[in-house]
Amino acid sequence: VRAGGKPLPIEFQMRNDGKSWKVYDIAVEGISLVLTYRSEFDAVVKQEGIDGLIKRLKQKNSPAKLG
């Protein structure tokens, strides 16, 4: 629920791996996180190739960025 606003619809897509349920996608107001990332990744791959995408992901996930 947003402060002072209407509740937002949130959908979770889940899969069971045989041991437990795992969330693999979240959609807020119909916007899928997986589809959003897929679109962003596609644009980077077209401009910089797969190596460029891997480099960007490593930078975003570096300990300096996470801490």
C-alpha cells in the first residue's frame, strides 16, 4: 500500500523446484521485472555484445556497489 494512495496490485510468478517454492518474477501494476530486464539486456547486447552485458552485470554486482 502506498502512503495516502490506493493499494498496488503485485503478482508473483512461482515455481516449485521439488524442494520449495521459488519466486522467479514479480509484476507490479502489470509490469514484469523479468520482461523489463530482458528488454534492457537486449539493448545492451545489441550495442555492446554479450561481453558488454557481462561486464555491466559484474560492475553492478561488485562488492563496492552492493555495500
